[in-house]
Amino acid sequence: MFGDEGARRIGEAYAKTGDLANASRFYEHLVKKYPENAEYHTALAAIFAEIGRIEEAREHARRAVELDPTLKERVDNFYEYLKTK
């Protein structure tokens, strides 16, 4: 049907148009296939935050930092943002 890059682009397009339910489906697929990809975890965390899946957003943000410690400051800011949800 489509490759991994296609899945990422489709997920990104859904997110940009506000269709976060479909965006989450594509990123969940990518995270399952590539659990070591911090970028996919951060994207999914942001989507989950917007659709009210806060605990799952935290989990994916936490995993992103485990995979890429350079994301710590960005994720710390994200945690602060989650407090407003």
C-alpha cells in the first residue's frame, strides 16, 4: 500500500489538517514498527496530548528522551505544556 516514509507523510498531513485520530493511527503503526525512533515517539506524544490521551503522551515523550537524551529540554517543556491540559 505505502512504505514507511509514506506512512510518516500521511500521518503528518493528517496532523496538519487537524485529523488527529487518523494521524495517531499512522504514527502508532510507525512506533510499533520502529520502537527505537525518537522522532516518531515525539510526534505521537504531541498528537496524543491534543486528543486528550495525556498519560500516553507522557509515556511516548519519556521514551523519546530515553532514546535521544538531547530531547530532554524539549520534552521538559512538553511536560509543562501538558499541565495546562
